[in-house]
Amino acid sequence: MNFPLKFKKTASHSPSFSILKCLSTFPTSTPQTHNHPFQTLLENISKKSSNIEFSLVSALKFISSSPSLISNGQQLHSFIQKSGLDSNLFVQNSLISMYSKCGSISCAKSIFDDSLKLDSVSCNIMLSGYVKYDFLNDACELFVKMPEKNCVSYTTMIMGLAQNGFYGDAIGVFGKMRHSGVVPNEVTMASIISSFVHFDGIQNVKVLHSLVLKLGLYVFVLVSTNLVHLYCASSQLEDARMVFNEMPEKNVVSWNVMLNGYAKEGLVNSARELFERFVGRDVISWGTMIDGYVQVGRLSEALRLYRDMVCNGLCPNDVMIVGIISACAHANASVEGLQFHGVAVKMGFDCYDFTQATIIHFYAACREINLALLQFEQGSKDHMACWNALIAGLIRNEMVDEARRLFNEMPERDIFSWSSMISGYSQNEQPNLALELFHEMVGNRIKPNEITMVSVLSAVATLGILKEGIWAHEFIHNNSIPMNDNLSAAIIDMYAKCGKINAALEMFYQIREKAKDVSPWNAIICGLAMHGHAELSLRIFSDLRRLNIKPNSITFIGVLSACCHAGLVEAGEKHFKSIKSIYNVEPNIKHYGCMLDLLGRAGRLEEAEELVKNMPMKADVVIWGTLLAACRMHGNMDIGERAADNLARVEPSHGPSRVLLSNIYADAGRWGDAFSTRRAMQIEKLSRSPGYSGVV
């Protein structure tokens, strides 16, 4: 750029001998350049040339790109002040730029604040310096004061806000930029699209895409790649693929973004098709594809792909190894996990705290608690993640007392330590201890999170203490604890189990439009079924299907329970068949139990017995007990005898079943058989558990 400089020769501009001597110490040659800017500057000073300003700007620019030369820049600054050149706007801007790029923001700010005349270039240089070194308040203050803002100004401010996580503010500045008529460039659009990725850009992705096309910025790989990312984040993968296919140029990031989009949505077959077409795959590409298989539970294919990667000469990174070991834990693949533990040790990844914690988690998940303890003892006790992993592992293995002892020994605890221990008590039928520990946590001024509160509400629901549940709900609200789907479901479940189904419904209606997961729907469907509101329960299930939220196995337990309470046999059969045929969910023994109860209540005992015979799993005490109870209800002695015999084989010491069979005989007038059954109970010392009542 040519600057229209006006240089006035005065006495003050004649350099003194001391300044020339000082400047002569500057480096004047490098292997890369022949006409070094310092050498040119010295020559122009010696000749008292009128090109000194140009030489100064060139020298300052050179220092800006080599921060180690900042001391030379300070000497030049001294020369500029003594020569009276500090009033020259272009020299002044070069000084501000040099100090900003070298990290001396205070020096840059001092020159900027002392300047009598500034232009948009001065402001943009200073703004860029503030943003680069995270002086965001100063950047915002300057941005507001700037008399004239151009594309560089807006883009710099947008990037600064986005890089610090203020995505909403960045989008707000972009709105003002468009309102002011300033046209964005490719850097602006890349930054703003990235901001929308983090700020729920679903509603705006089409608008941004249109603007990119209108401005012709789709030719820039960064802009199009970010657009693909936004479409993927919005789960609009067809549009993402269209943009990806139409990109005039793609780099490795573009391919990885599209690959990750498919993998995150569980579309691993589409991801694999793209992966096979990608020639320049890097370790991130392989890792994304491997993780995609891991997330959908296809561990064998993930391991096969890992072997292919190694055969292609690529080494795994720590994130990949941790992901695979976690997958082995989830799948109880102890042999494969052991091998990858060896890989982690061989590559030196086992020194990282998150790797150590993952290995402890793996052994605990595979019921190898001694190996988990050994890994903990050999690892660093400074890593809190390892303590937390072992506590969670002990709880998983129902060693709650041992987990509490370890919890008490911890040098310090974080939110995960407290949450794990509270969850352990809640899951292992010790709700009173869960609530006691929670109140201790609050007393220690440790703020719970949503995970903690789910366990607390579960404990409250088990105890049925409504007053404690209302307090917990208010605590969540008063402490601004984020409301996610799991927490919403826990609140709904708590109110339902504490007898306040209307409060549960009110909570559900507040969050139903925001819910993305099926868990809140499950809580209200099961809660309504439990309270006998079958019609409303089934109506909400219909709403769930219309919203395209996929039901899971828990959903159908609620649906079948509702049908059972209302005696809707045909509807129940229809829903039971749809579990596998429509929703591709494998029915478990609880679903068969619900269906058996439905048929039994309706008196269709032959069908009920046939259902039990055709179950893909072995019938347990509950199944045979349910059939036996139905036989007592309808006086079917033949099926009742067979059910009782089968129940006795499963659990010979089950007293209640003998009582039921005795009652069936008595109802049929077969008093001898009834007496014999009771007599056999006395000989075998079997008893029926006495009933009890609980006061809420």
C-alpha cells in the first residue's frame, strides 16, 4: 500500500550520532533477504532521504512479524519520538501495530490514547490487539466509540466475541453490521456461521446459506465447511451433503466435518460410504469413523477399522484409545480392553489422568474390581478423576460401603464425587442416606448440578415424601440449576410417585415443547398409567409419536400398563406387536409380564399360557406368579396347577405361590388338595410374607 506521506525537513529530523550508533546495532541481513529493512533504513537516515517514513514503516512491520526483535522496535520508537515523526499517522499506526502484535498492549494503548488524530485504521489495529490478547472489555468499549466502522471492524469484533463464547453477542453485532449496510467478507461469514453452530442456528441456517450464495462466498472453503457444520449440527444432513457435494474445493477439515455429521447421528453406513471415498484421510478421519461404530454399539467393526488404520501406518491418539477402552467397558469386552490398556501403556497415554480414570472404569465395568483397585494404587493420587472413577466402579459392583470409605478418604471432592455417592445410595435402596449426604453437601456450600438433583429426586420418589420433593423442586429453581430432559423426567416421576399426578402433569406441560429426549414422556406416561388415567396416558403416547420422538422400552411398559388398567386387550396386543415390528425395540421380560397381566385380567388364560411358552427368555417367579394369580381370579385350576409347578421349579421356597394354589383348590371345593398344599408348606417351613402399610 502506498501512503501519501508529507515529510517536512526540520532540524529535529536530523538524526544524532548516538541514534545512528544505536540503529547500527540492528540486524541488517538474514538468509532469506538481501535488502533488509533495517539496512535500507540506515542508508536512508545516513543520506537524510525523504523516504525515511517508508523505511520506518517497513522496519516496524518486519519487527511485528518477529516479536523477538521488540527491543529493536523500542529503539526505533525512541528514534521516531526524537525525530518528531510520531505525529505522522502512518508511522504512528505502524507503532501501534508493532506493539499489539508483539503483545505489548499497554504500550500500544498508550500511543493510541495519546494520539491527537486517529483514523479507522488506527482503531482497527487497536481493536485487533485487544481481541488477540483477550482484552474483550477494552475491545467492546473501543468498538462502541469508533466513529466509523467498516468490514474489518465488525469482523474483528465478531471474532473476538465468538472466540470467548459470547455467541449471542457476536450474532447481535452481525445484525448491526447488516443494518448498517456494511457487506461481510468470507472471514465474517465463517465466524458468524460458527457462532450459529453454538447458538441454536436451526432457524437461521437457510438464511445464512442464501446470504453466502448471494455474496458469492461459497467459493471459500472455510465458509462452505462451516456451513456444512451448521447443517450437521441442525441435523439437516441432506442439506449438509448437498453443500458438501457442491463445494468447488474441499480440504481434510471439510471431509471430516461431513463424516462427523453422519457419525454423530448414528448413520454409520453413510459415514462409511463417505469415508471410503476420502483419499486424504488423517487420524481424525479414522478416529471419527471408529467412534461412530463405537457409539452405535458395533465394537467389532470399530476394532477392525482400528487394525486397518494401524496397517496404513497411522498411530492412534489418546482420545481414540480412551474412546475404545470406554466402549470395551460398555460392552464388557474384557479381552479387547486389556489389549488396549497395553496400547495405552506402550504409547505413554496411561500417564494422563483421564486415561487412568477410563482404565479404572473399564475394569470395574467388567467386574474386575481388584484390577481396578490395582490400577488406582499404581496411578497418581493427585488425579481426582481416578478417585471418582473408582467410587463409581465400587457402586456399580454394589460395594456402597467401600465406596463411602473411599469417599471419606478423598483429599478433596468435586461435584462428581458427591453426585456419584448420592447416586450410589439412591440406586442401592438407601434413599435416606442419599438425602442425608445431599444435605451435607449443601451445608458444605457445594452447589449441586442437574445430575445430583436427579438422584435426589429419585430418593424422594422412593420414600414418597412429598414435602421433601417440593423443597427439592424449589431448590432447583432458586439455584438456577439447568433443566435438562433427565431432570424434568425426575421431577415428573417424583410427583407421580408421591401421589401428586396433577403436579406431574403441570410440569410435563411446561417442558413438553422443549423436550428432545423421550425420558419426560416416559415419566408422565408411566405415572398416569400408575394412577389409573389410562386414556390420558395413551393420548400422550399418540402425541409422542406425532412429534417423531422415538419411544424406548420404558415407554412401552407405561403404554402396556395403561392398557392393562383400562382392560384394553386389543389395543395392548397391537402396541405389544409394534414394539419390535415398528419401533425395532426388543421386548424384554417386563413387557411380556405386562401383556400376561393384561390377558390374565381379561380371563384369556389359554392365550396367556401360550404367551409364556413362546417367550424368548426363561420365565421367572414374577411371570409364573402373575399367571397363577390370574388363574385364582378366574378359577382356572388346570392352568393354575401347571403355573404353580413351574413356579416351584424356579423357586422351590416361594410360599405365596402355594397359598394361591391352595386358594384355587378351596374355591373349586377340593378341600383335600387345599389342605395337602397347606400341610406341605408347614413341613417345608414355607411362609407368606405379611402385608404392611406405609403412611406418606
